[in-house]
Amino acid sequence: MLIDTHCHIDAAEFNHDREGVIREAHAAGVGVMVMPAVQAAAFEPLRALCRAHVGLVYALGIHPMWVGQAHDDDLDHLRKALRAHRDDPALVAVGEIGLDHFVPGLDRDRQSRFFAAQLKLAREFDLPVVLHVRQAQDQVLKHLRQAGVTGGIAHAFNGSAQQAAAFLRQGCVLGFGGAMTFERALRIRRLARELPPEALVLETDAPDIAPAWLHPGRNAPAEMARIGETLAGLRGCSGEEVARLTAANAIRALPRLAHWSDRGLHASPAAANRPA
């Protein structure tokens, strides 16, 4: 079974064919899809989408690129949502949270304040984190250490080998997806090839970060199998081995995924989403 550890099927790009996209993902062997929220307004629609479909799970958080539009009381909204749904097995993490130092014009101080507050919530509710770390690896690591947060996924990792090792020491695994499929992405491909096997998980970030064969089109979770084959080729192993390895790593990083790993793709949504 493949696990897509990061996708946004709730995005507007899927409004016209969302059901078909989910069916195609399952048909391609993607058993679980992790959907991180990006803003407080998305929390309840995201939960509803997960309850309606087999294999969809979610994280709750406020994305660093959205904090400029967020209100301070959205952090209270997040705390209330985490408290209300703390026993929901489909709630697997706090995310997507972190820092973005790539996009010009974003308020870095406000990003840091929201990130620090959300890390405290992850500690409070004993949940791992799904991290956005674009051109901010060292700063994200500093926040993790200060907050005492261990465990989670550094999404779309594109740092150095030294930074990768630092995330591993924090109990995090590293997400690899469409960017790895471009031959010119030398550093990402080298990391994918040389990092220890326990470091790696697969993701699509659908509808974004389309792989080379779709670029610049819309990405989708059904591309996971071919992305996994790319990783297998880089590491000199089989696609089946990559699927087993990365699924095990995902479950270790987001322990609540274990609840879903044995559910099967053909159960009804009601049965599949019923707590064990």
C-alpha cells in the first residue's frame, strides 16, 4: 500500500472531479491520503470530506502563507478543534505549519509567532507535526528544539544533508515527491538516493509540485506509484520495497496512520472511518 503523506484534495482545483480523483488514487494503490489544512475555515469541510471517503485523513493547522490573512483568534479556533476531535482517529497531526522564507512579502515575525503557538498546541495534544520548511530549514529546526516537539514530517524537503540529519534527530521524516522526478533536481535526487531508508516518505502535494511527466499541469495522488518508482530507481530497489518502506516510515512519523493501514481499500466509508 502507498501512503500519500501530503496532498490537498480539498483544494478548488479538484472541485469539478474530486470523487474521480479519489477513485483513481485508490485504483493506483494509494491506500491513505493525508490532507493538511491551510486555514481555520477549512477545518470542518476537511473533516467532512475525510468522513465521507475511505482512506482520507487530516491534519489541522494554519499554513505560514496564510497567516497574513488569519486572525489571532484562529489560534483559539485551532485549539478548540483539536480538543473537540482529539479522539478522532482520522486526525493524525497538527499541520500544515512552519515557515516560508521563499515567497517575498510574507511577514516573518507573524509566521514565527503562529508557528510557535501551533507547536505548543502540538505538545499540548501530543500530536506530531506536518511541516512547511521552504528555505527556512534552520529556523524551523530552532523552533522545534525550543518547543520540545519531536516527531512529524518535513514536507517537500529540499535542505542539505546536515539539515536532513538534524530533522531526523528531531524524530522527523522527510517528504519526497514530484520535485525528485526532475533530472536537474540534483540535490533532492542525491538526498533521495543517499539518506538512510528510515528517513523517507512519499507525497504528492497535489495539486502542486507536479512531477516531470505532468509539469506544469495539476498533480494528483494517483501519481504516487510512478513517483515511488522514481525513488526506487534512484535507490536501486523495487517499487514494492519502496511502498513498504515509505508506508512504515509514515506510520512511525504519524502513529495514528496505523489505524488505517489495515482498513483495506474496498470497505465502505462508514466502516472504514469507524473508530477501532
